[in-house]
Amino acid sequence: SYDLTQPPSVSVSPGQTARITCSGAGLSRQFSYWYQKKPGQAPVLVMIKETRRASGIPERFSGSRSGTTVTLTISGVQAEDEADYFCQSSDPRLTYVMFGGGTKLTVL
Amino acid sequence: EVLLVESGGVVVPPGGSLRLSCAASGFNFDDYTMHWVRQTPGKALEWLCLISWDSSEIRYADSLKGRFTVSRDNTEVSLSLQMTSLTTEDTALYFCAKDLGDNTWSLDSWGQGTLVTVSS
């Protein structure tokens, strides 16, 4: 299976830059996506195909890929960005969808 | 505005069965693949299954071992998930979600979820 690995937690101070990584062997061959999940709320699609912001997502969110690692970058982090972030992709044969384990972003 | 409303979550004993529903509105339901995803108490998201717009393509997570069945009714604009042989590990918040489209298999709109608790 194509697992996606994320760090369990990332902490930054307001105004700093947060980088959340997601690694997986299949990421060099399949697009990936990022979701933001806050307690009691539905997940929100943040990034599409690594680099495109979803509708309504602030410009401080950006994405990139290098080899088998994709990165969600939040520049000028705000308190409201505190949430769990999940990467998502699919296997190359399009037989299943998988999520990373999630990264809790804490704004200090 | 896309609106997805899940229902059917209850407390069910181990070994039991349950059917979840998802009512959709605000978009052309029969144009889109739909997904079910759950969030376990440990907070991880787990993809469960998808069903294409015309039900011709259905995919399941291997971990379900054939216990879950997804279906849709485009005339009723609804999505269902039939779950059987439930165990405590199925305790989770269950979401239905709309696919972004263009075979992306990404999920651009989600419901608020319905809570399933498997407990004796």
C-alpha cells in the first residue's frame, strides 16, 4: 500500500511560517491534496494538486512538491490556522484513496 | 451552496448493522462521485469508499473486508452506507463528501458527520 507519513505536530508563533510535510512513495506519480480540520467542523479542502489553493483559501497558504514529499506552507500564521491538517492522495491505479495521519498545527 | 447532511448514526452493539444516509443539495448530485470518510476517536481520517455518478465504479478500502456497501439514489439525491458486523473499531464520526470532479478523487465539500458508536 502507499502510506502517507506526516509529522504528528508542528508548532509556530503567530506571524511565523509553518511547514507541514507529507511523504509517500506514490506522491511522485499521483496528485495530492490538503485538508484543514478544526474540532467540531467539517474538513475543508485547502490545496489541490499540490499547488492550487481551493476556493476561499487565503493566499498565505501554499503548496509544493519535491520528489516523494509534498509540503503545505502557511506564511504569516494566524491563530485561526490552528487545526489538524491532512494530506490525501490515491494509489497510481486509482483503486483507493488514502489520508496521511494528520499534523496538529499549534499556534503558540 | 453545497449542503451534505448525514444521518443514521446511533449506538449499536458489536456485531450489529447500521445504515447511514447522506442528503445532498446545492449541486448536480448525479454529476459527481461521492465518498464516505470517517474520523476515529484518535482523530485520523480514514477513507472508506467511493461511488461514481452512475454507480458504475465503486471502490472500498481494503480494511473494510467487505462489511460495508455504498449505494446512491440519484432520483432521491441521496447516498447510503450499509454497515454490517460492526466492531468497536468502527466507532467514529462518519462523513459523506463530494468529489471535486475530473477524476481527481479529492473531496471538496463535506457534511458535518454522523456519530456511530459501537458499544455493548
